[in-house]
Amino acid sequence: MLDRERVSEVLDQIRPSLQADGGDVELVDITDDGYVVVQLQGACHGCPMSQITLSNGIERILRDRIPEVQGVRSADMPEDFDMQAFMGGQPM
């Protein structure tokens, strides 16, 4: 199981970039299968680019610094949401 404190520390490193644009991120959950569930807040919540922020920003950094992370999900998205399929099969 992923260490919640370790995930929080990485999110704290990401947070200033989000806050510079009026947004933020909250750690909601870590699933038993290694997925980090977050809630985007402020300007990030509801932003059309939020899913790209999740996959290209938050997920990429978390997976780079914590290899056990399988992925990142938004608390607002269904668990079975497939970003790659959503983007027309193009890798992120």
C-alpha cells in the first residue's frame, strides 16, 4: 500500500504550480490497487484542461517520484474513466 505521507509530500511540491494559476489539489484517497484519488480545487475545479493537468502533470510527477503509484484519478470522474480513449487513443 502506498504511504499517504509520501504522496502528500509530492503533492505539496506540485501545489505551488497549481496555486500560481488559482488552483489547488487535495488528496482524497489512495486505493488498495495503487491509485491516488485527488480533488482539484479553485480555478482547477471544472477547468476544461483539468484532466490533462491530472495526467500530464500530477500523475506524471507522482509516478516519477513514487513508482508504486499506478495512476491518478479525479474524485469527480468515474473509476472506469479512460483518459487515453477520451483523447482518441493518443498517449498522454
